[in-house]
Amino acid sequence: MTVGRGLGVFCGLLLSFGLMASAFADDAAPVGRILLRAGHVLDVKTGTEAANQTIIVSGDKIVAIAATDATPKQAGDSEIDLKSMTLLPGLIDVHTHLTGDTNFDYYHELSTSVAKSALIGARNAKVTLEAGFTTVRNVGADGYADVDLRDAINEGLVVGPHMQVSGPPLGITGGHCDENLLPIAYHLQGGGVADGIEAVQHKVRETIKYGADVIKICATGGVLSKGDDPQASQYTLEELKAIVADAHRLGRKTAAHAHGAQGILWATLAGIDSIEHGSYINDEAITAMKQHGTYLVPTAYLIDWMQQSGHLPEFYQQKMHDVSVVEKTNIKHAIAAGVKVALGTDAAVYPHGLNAHELDVYVNQFGMKPLAALQTATLNAADLMGWTDKVGSLEAGKWADIIAVVGDPLKDVTLLQNVAFVMKAGTVYKNSAAP
């Protein structure tokens, strides 16, 4: 009786485990393909816009792009009708601050905790993704809040773009990346402050230890900081060389906030990968950047937004005015001279989600052709990030990061300010064409 009862229990357990294994097997079974039926597919390398194409997506990657007539639906496939739209790769912004917002009141800055900035980042990440920017580089966040945001997105806890992050940017004592609003009694210092070769080497290694994908440096003074001059270089050439050497040796690219000409030149000579802003760039710096293959990240749209809608404290306002007077003329000159450009916007200085307005500036103020402007936000940005095998163009094997607009963005780049469809890594996050 006991043996029989035990055998029955054992058989019941085997049946239960079998049912569980079957359920898990069903969950793990490959799902069908997603067929994106496109009106046109834009090749950002050549500018061709092939009609009546289907992008085949499996899992998180593009499998193939083929003529729709030659791509019948198979069992298990799902179709998305985008036949009235032009499809192109998800856009990339290489200069964002997702954990920040456009409140420039100094009390707001001082009273925002790292935890709250991470929550702000979760909101802004979703807004940015839905605006068609499926990849960003976040260059500066207090307390490594951007590291946590990146990880939360990767783990599926919140919605947002692919991210490379820097954590706290490196800067000198009292410089743009220090905390200069409180008096000495508080002894408050920015998380990335380091002075001298040994100290900056340690800080590079520390930021990498805590999760940085890219090293952000403040090579000159800035606008939204108290007591410094945007034209003044901050780190010495020797310090910059030490930072870049350690970062590159440890497999990280580098980005330098740099307004002043000397800081731009020194950062370039040190081997920096990108110059952010570049307001006072001159011919000497342009020549050096071309020789070294250094990217320029203009962050130009924020000037327009500031002039129309910005409200800054008085000690920021004059610096913003001074930089705005010269930046666009100098950047236009650098672009005409052949400096490589990757799209970056400084999102947080203007409201998140308006990132595509930067393209309008490139085309209608700097004189870029629409395709060249689009390449700054796709091919060039991917190259700067070291992610050309993952993003930047619609090709088999790359992430299925795909956006769509109604109309032809090569005729009207402002169409990208109203993206109708967003897919990131094979998941649809926006489809305003759906019933």
C-alpha cells in the first residue's frame, strides 16, 4: 500500500515536471517573423529610396530587406502595414542628459537627488525613444544615475533607447563640471573632479569601475555653470593626454566639452574622440581635428530654443548670449572645411523629445544636404560610438531599430520631428498608423 502510494506520487511528479517542461519549451519556441511592409526604405549610405520593400525582423535583429512581392507571409509571421511611409534607421543622439531637465533654477539643481534624477531619466528615456531616437550617448549624470538608467532599460524595467553612458564628467576644481553654487562651508564637489595626472588617471579608472561606457571631460569652461569662462581651457594638455590614454587603453572612447579654441585644440591633440559644442573653434583647431579624425558634435538647436523659450539665471544668461553670437558661424565654417560631424543636441538644455530639430539646423542654417544631415544621426554617430556593427543603417544582422515617417525626409528633413513608427530591437514602441 505504501509502495503503491509512493509510486503514484512519483508518477504524478513526473507528469507535473513534464507539463512544466512543455510549457517552458513553448515559451522558448522561436516566434514568427515580423514583416514591415514599407512604401519606401531609405538607404542612408547611398540616399536611394527603394519602393515596395519589406524589412524582415526576427527577434531583435533585421534578417533581410527584400521586395514585398517576393516576401510572402509565412505561418507564424505578423505583418505591419507601413506602405504609406518611408522607413529609415532609428536616429542617434550622441550628446544627451536624460537624467536632467530644463529647470535652471539653482535651488532646483541643488535639491534634486540622484534618485529623483534617475526617475526623471526614466520619463525622458521614453520620450526620447518615441521621438525616433533609438540610441543615445548620455554624457554626464550625477551619482551614476545614467548607469542605473541604462541597466534598467537593458533589463526591461523601463522603456528607453540603447544607451552609452559616462557617469559623472571629469573636470577641474572650480571648473564647469564642479559644483560651484554653494560656499566653502558645504565643501560640495562634483563627482568627477580630479586635478593632476595621477588623480585624473584614478578618476578614469573609477568611472569605468562603476559602469561608464564613455569618458566625458570638461576641457573648457561652460555656460550653465557659475564662475567660469567658456573660452578658458581648464585641463592642461598633459592631463588631457593622461585621461585619453587611460580611457583608450581600457576600451573607452572619450568626449570633451569644449567651447574655447585652445581647449578644443588641446583635447584634439590629446586624441579625444569628439569635441562637444565647439563654439569658438578656429582654423588651427579645425586643421587638427581633420588630421586626427576628431568628430564635432555641434549641439546647435539649443541656441534657437533658448532664444525663443529659455529662462536662465542672470549669471548664466550673459554667457549664453556670448556663445550664441559666435557658435553657429564658427560651426558652419568648420562643417564647410570638412570636419566630421555627429549629431548631438545637449538634450535637457532644451526639452527632451525635440532632438530632431537639430537636423533642421544642419540643413536650413548650416547648409548641409538632407542626406548628409541624416548621416550625422546614423552612420557618423554609430561610428563615433563604435557601434557600426549594431546601429546606424538598415542591414541584415544589425539591431532592428527602425523608424518611419509619412513623406520623404530627403525632401523635408523636418518630417523627422513627427515620427509615426518606432521599433527598437524588434519591439514596436510607437505606431500611430495602427488602428
